[in-house]
Amino acid sequence: MEKIDPRIELVIYRFLRGEISVSEREMLESWLREGRHRELFEKICNKENMLEKSFYFDRLDKGREKTWLRLERATGLRRRLVMRRWAVAASLMVPLLIGIMYLNIRQVEPGVPELRQERIVPGVSTAQLYLPDGKVVDLGKDCICDLQLFEGGRFVNERGTLTYKSDSAKISAAQYSEIRIPRGGEYKVVLPDGTVVWLNAESSLRFPTVFTGKERKVYAKGELYFDVKHDEAKPFIVEVEKDYVVRVLGTEFNLRAYGESSRATTLVKGRVQVKGADNAVVLKPGQQAFEAPGTNDLEVLDVDVAPYVAWHEGKFHFVHVSLKNIMEELSRWYDVQVIFENLAVMDECFTIEMQRFDDFNKVLRLIERTGMVTISVDGHTVTVK
């Protein structure tokens, strides 16, 4: 079995500690796509309790102050110096900790084949691009390509980001392309005007190769996070359906509109107008335009935006959310089918925060600890009892 790169050891350590940065997550994703690295990574994650035990000291809630006082008296060191030395020691322990996990994984009886079981893994950067001429291109994080379009301009795909680049000032007619994200996927798109869009699982975005006329209009489904390039002369329009339209100049917001579910636009920065079938509302940062299923009335709510945008930052953040909605969200990302045998628990609410790239079983264990349900997994079918 190959030796793990020390840089990856550090990234895995930071992942297990919940401190991984965006760039480190990209490095980890790239490594996971190679060979049997994902299998090795999943086994290491199952050894997470080893890491937790080794760093139990900084997790103590009771007696923390007494512990520090004892350390100061015993060592004569001030707290800041103790902390700094502890941090240095912790960083030196990283290769040792990962190494112990790695060796434990390798300790399989010789000659006895290891049992292989289908694992439920987190989503990856994957999408399909439908070009104006009808061609379909499969995209992935490790797919690096430069697609020249017949009518001018080109798509550049690299590191999970699709960017349209215009190479001709003569393009006058808008040609529409569409990017579709499957279950268990996500992707990032940079539009012709520089607007950046993150797409969650089971989402799509239809957009032109050039924004003509007096507005910039795109068509969206599913869940998307928009960081719109400011252009006062050309408002940016997002149309979900003809009876639900978001109009902005330059802002950041999250749009969620999955089929028959409720539709919601959550504003992070700037100012937007959301127009429904019966009314229109204007949002300020920290507000959400909410439309319940089966209604045409938009309601403005003051919300904490963090749980609504956590997915595009690599997290799940559920705050008093029904088990039904939690399992719907997890099923899209982990590509599983959820069956409720116990219908009574569907409306029970939970508060859970976790990384989107955590082991699927981790959140199931958290839910089971409440004692309200038991959950079984058979292949990619999850049954809630």
C-alpha cells in the first residue's frame, strides 16, 4: 500500500478536526479521486475516535480552569506559552496519528481477503453541460477541457469550475447553454458577465453566451447560490418559473426551489426584489422571501442566513429542521433513497451541524442517539423505523 503524502496527512488531520479550509478541501477532493484513496480515507475517518481521544484535553468543559492552574503551577509556564507549546506538540503529532490509523488499517490477516462492502460516500464535483448545438459534455473536477463554440466564445472547465470566455466582440445573438447537476453532485459556474453561481445537487442553470438587451436573464431550478456582478445598467434576473422571479443589480443570495417544495430566496448582501404570482417583496440582508407549497403568497422573514448558505461553504447546518427535510437534503447529496417506516417521526425536528464530506453514518448515529428512531442502511436504501 502506498505511503500517504505528508501534506495529505495534514489535510486529513484538519478535516477530522473540522478546521479544513476551502483550498485544503479542494486538495483533499483531488486526492480522493485517485486510485483507492477514497476507500483508505473512509477507513481513516472511521478511526476518528482515536484522534478525539488524543486531543481530549482541549475538549474538557468541566475542570478546564483547574487543569490550567495545575499545569501552570507544575511547569511555571504562563498559559499563553503552554498553549503555544501544546500547539507545536499537536502539529508534530499529526504524522504519528495518521500513521497509527494507517498501520491499523493495514493489519489485516495475511491471505484472508478483506470483505468489501458498498459504502455511501459524499457528493463530488460533477455535472453535464448541454451546449447550444445539442451536444452534451460530462464535467468533473478532474476534467480539464477547453470547448470552442461554433458561434464564438469557449467554455473552460478546470477544478470543478466552468467558465465562459468570450473571444469575439461580434457575438450578437444569445445562444443558450444549460448545466445540470445530478444527485450526489455540485458545481460552480462563472457566467459571461463575471457572475459566479454555485449549484447544489439536483439543480440546473440555463444561461446565454452573451447578455444582450437591457437585462441579464438566466433560468434556474433546484438550489443555487449567486454572487452577482454589479451592473446598474443591466439588472440580473433569475427566473424559476414565470410566477417566481428574482431581480437584482449586484448582490449575494441563495435561491431554493425544488419542484413542489417551498420556494425561498435568502439575501446575504445587497438588495433584491422577489416577485411571486400574487405579490412582490423587496429584501434586505438577513431576510428571506418564503413561499409555502400550494400558495402564491410571498412572506418576508428575518432569518439567520448561515444555515441557508452553509451548503456552498461545505457544511450542513440544520436548525430545528424536520427529519423529513433533513433526510431529503442528505439523500440528494449522498445519492440514497430514504424510506420512512415510522411516519410519526417525519415531523420531529433536529439541530445538526456537520461537514458535507463527513461519513454518512455519522449523521445517522447523531439522529439515533436521541432514542426516537432507529435507522438501517442496505446498499443505497436508508430505512427510518
